[in-house]
Amino acid sequence: MIGIYMFGAALLMLVIGYPVAFTFGAVSMFFGAFAAFFNIVPDDWTFLHFFAGWEISDFTDEFLQMFAMMPFRIFSIMTNKILMAVPLFIFMGIVLQKSDLATRLLESMGVLFGKIRGGLAVSTVLIGALLAASTGVVGASVVAMGVISLPIMLKHGYSKKLSTGTICAAGTLGQIIPPSIVLIVLGDVFQLPVGDLFKFAFFPGLVLVAAYIIYILGISFLNKDVAPAIELDDHFTKAQNIKKALISIIPPLVLIVLVLGSIFAGIATPTESASVGSIGALILAAGYKKLSLQMVKEASLGTIKITAMVFAILIGATAFSMVFVYSGADEITAQFMTQLPGAKWGFLILSMLAIMFLGFFIDFIEISYIVVPILLPIAHTIGLDPLWFAILIALNLQTSFLTPPFGFSLFYLKGVAPPNVKTTDIYQGVIPFITLQIIVLISVVLFPSFYGFNT
């Protein structure tokens, strides 16, 4: 039971506000050392009798072995070739963000779609999908669209809730549409080819984009005041506007084809394609006349900061997972999950609900390296398709970027939103899009063959 209490202690420290990486690392070391010094023989597990029956004893061989193995586990993480793609994709995304790609796309798409009701919001979703497939960096996408698109939508009478919800939801598409850091991490945890995860995640991502657009057009049709049609002050003809939009869209599309196409065709590994993407991003920046040594330096420093944060969290989560397993808490969890009514469906429902609940409080990396390894052996025992289960988890983890109170997209947007946009506006605005994400997740659960899975 020490692993269960350890999990509760970690959640409490996160709610108080301690840094994620240090929280999981410190909690795992404390409880691991504590278990090594004490034999826990409780006769009453109620909270008031939590310390009943504990006796000082010699070091236990199991936890000594765990501490001996921990440096090797951390070293294997730092030398993992799959995870080498993470900093490369982050670098590619930062370079594209600094090359004003989002600005060009938003301006062009806004001119094309702004004259229809809800057109600016639809443009934001489409740009979010393009940015997701070319950068995969949620923070950069949300901030860029928040700075550029949000003031325009508010100026033309768009609802604050619809505007903020659309930007947050469109920005999180980078977590399911490849190349996605979430999918790379899950590929490492599941020991599945990242290229296969990219292939099977692409269609659910497009379905999610379609669901967003249908919702925006539907609510705009039912309520004319939510997203009115606007007349943009544009001196170009329709043909000229289409030409300008194509000039803005074609370069990132070529980059997407080079990066994802090489993976899907089996020509390159994700790490190799990430290298190609980084070079392609630099070429695009040069084409946009934004390439400079200063820009490359800033992008490199940004990449180092984000990568260091990701790997620090990963190391802390790995240490936590090791203590959790050595304490025997994984066996208790497995026994509970396998005895659920409904067998496969009971396990799926409870695991999805648990991941969604944890997504309110902790990041996708901790969930991937702490919770998923506990669920994975049970999924194998039940006979679930690992690719299907991994995509379900990825869709679920994407929702965590929108769910209050700790959804990262909400914080990103609030940081760049005008003063008249309140936090409550953002929270209320994302609720319909969270609902849409859950609906798409349920559709993948109920109709796996439609998405190409063999379950």
C-alpha cells in the first residue's frame, strides 16, 4: 500500500505548487528510502492507524536492488534513440514559429474565410491543424493564434467564449496530429514503432478537426451574434486572395509531406525525419527572410530549455514508477483492474476515466511514464490491440491540455489575451471542445474498425 500513499503525496505536492520533476523525484526517493528502512506490516489501514504495526528492520533486498538499478534506468532514458526526435521536433517548431509562419497563414486564411459566418474561427482551426502537422508545439501555436487571431475575432464581434475556446482547442491539435511529442513518448512506453502511431493517429486527428469545424458552423448558424460574418477591407480580387493563400500554405505543406511522408513510406525513422524537418524549417525561414544567427541561437536555447524540462520530468517520473512497482502497488492495481465487471470494457472505461481525471492535475509525461506502464501489462493480459490502446490514451492526454484548472493551453492563452478576456471566459469557452474531444474518443472506442484498427 505504500505506493498508493506515495501517489497521493505526489498529487498533494503538485496541488500545493511544487515543480513537477522535483516532486516525483523527491517523493520516490523519500518513500523508497523509507521502505528500505522499515518493514510495513499494518494491521489496520485506516488513516488514523496508518503507522500501526511498523517495525524497524534491516534494509530490504528489493529496494536496495531498485536503488542500484536506478542510475542504469536513467542512463537508458538519456541514450534512447527514439527520444532523440523530441529536441529535433521542438527545434523545428520553434524555428517555424520565429519565421512568422502562423502570421502568414492566419492572415491568408482569414481573408478567404472571414466573409462567412464563423469563418475566422474556422480559419483558426485549419491553421491549428497545419501548425500541428508542421510544428507540433502546443505553446507556440496557442500563443501565436492568441496574439494574432484573438484580437481580430473580438474586434469583429465574436463571442469571447467561442474565440478563446477555438484557439485553445486548435492549439492542442499538435498533441494528436503527427509529429506529436505525446506519440513519441507513448511509442517509447509501449515499445511500438513511432511511425505506426503517427499513421493511426492522423485520421482521428482529422476527424477531430472536422468536429470542431462542424460545431463552429452549427453554432454560428443558430446564433448569428456568436460569430458574425464580416467584410474585410481587402483590395485584392478573389483570385489574388487564393493565390496569396496558396503561397502561404504550400511551403509548410511541402515540409509536412517531407517529414510525415518519409515516415509513412518507411524511408526514414522519426528521428531521421525530424532532422529533415529541422533543416526544412531553416530553409523556410531563409525563404521568409527571417533566418539569422541570432534567430538560430534563440531557437537553440529555447529547444534546450524545453528539452531539459521534458527530460527532467521524465527522469523524475521514471524514478517514481520504479518505487511504485517495487512497492507492489502495481500488483494491487492489476488485481483490481482485472476483477472489474465487463472485462475489457470495464478496464477501458475505468482506465480512460482515470487518465482523464489525472489530466486535470498532472502533465502528459508523468501520466505516460507512471500510469501507462501500470495499465499496459493489464491491457496485454486482456488482449487489447496496443496500437488502439495507445491512440486512445493519446486522445485522452490531449484533453488534459484543455481541462481546468491546470490545462496548459488555458495558461498560454491567458498570458497573451487582452485584459477584458477573463479566465472564466476561457474556462467556459473550452467546455464544448472538451465535449467534442470526448465524443471523438468514444467513437474510436466503439468503432475501431472505422479508424483502421483490428481489435
